[in-house]
Amino acid sequence: MKLTSADFIQALRKIADRIEQEKDYLSELDRAVGDGDHGVTMSIGWQAVKAKLEEFDGNSTCGEICKAVGMTFLNAVGSSVGPLYATAFIRGSAVLQGKTELNEDDIVQFWIAAVNGILERGKAQPGEKTMVDAWHPAMAALKASREAGKDLAASLEDAVKAAEQGMKSTAEMLSQKGRSSRLGERSLGHQDPGATSAYMILDSFTHTIKSLQSLAS
């Protein structure tokens, strides 16, 4: 399948809407292990992105859209998650540079570049109770599914399942990064809010891809 600039904008808007719907839940998760503001922070960032997307249309390249998303998120969000997602989208923009239409491999490579940006910027490893525990297995699943010959929608579905499993596994992990690391064993039994919002982002994007695929078939 092909994804136009307009489709890409639609997918990003859907992510913003999903985060807005779930912001209270995300903050509730964060109250157990952190400042309790993760949902609000993500909402601020994604609502700023949604407003910025009004400046673009189907003639815009996906690369310039993506770079603007990264810078907008960074300017809107001052907490640690700001630079992480800014880096993700700016890295992803390099893959999409000059393109107003994306093929399936473009989209896969966008996600891989974006998550590599998060890994390099955040320095977190799987098992440390962070968003990486969702993103890392998701990308491993995405790569494996594509190598097995699955189409984009099926590969993203596998990535979402892996992200969900990774997200849920954080409840049994000790926090080792950020403010929640001070809790020690008290962080056990609580799902990581960053891993949860990461799952939501990928799940929302995947829903858009599946909807577009259904319309095209």
C-alpha cells in the first residue's frame, strides 16, 4: 500500500486524539510511580502537534511534516519525554525526506529510525521500566514480520502485540530510570506510563494504516 502526505497527517492526528482520550489514565498510572503528569505532558505535546499539522497539506513532504512534529513537541514539552520524541520524529524525518508518498518499506524504516533515536537519546535498556520496554520489542517484531514477508498492516499488528506485551511486563519490573527509580520495590506492580503511551501511539498509527488499507481494497 501507499501512504500519501495527507494520510500521514491523518495518522498523526489520530495519535493526538488517542492520547487526549487517554490522558487521565496515563496520569493515573504516573501517580503511582512519578509526578502524575505524564498524561497531561503527552496531551500538551500532541495537541501542539495537532495544531501544527494545520499548516500542512497533501503537497507537503512527509519529511518536513515529521521534522515539524519533532520540533513542535520539543517546544511544547519541557520534561524528559520532550527530547525523546523530538529526536524520534527528527530521525524519522530523514527517512521520509522529499517524499509526498510513502511505500510500505518507507513506513517501516521511519519507525525503526524513530525508535533508534529514542534508544540513543534516552540511553535506556529493556528491563529498566521505561518506554523502551514497549518500543524495543515492537521494532524487533516489526523487522521479523517484514523479513518473513508479511505486509505492512500485518507487520504493524505484530509490532503492536509485542509493544502491548512489553508494556504489561513493566508492572513486574523495578524502576531504574528517572524519579520512579527512588521507589525501589514500591515500583513493583505498577505499569510504566511511558511504555503505555508508546503502545498507544503505535496502536493508533496501526489502526489508521488498517483503515486506509481497507478503503483501498
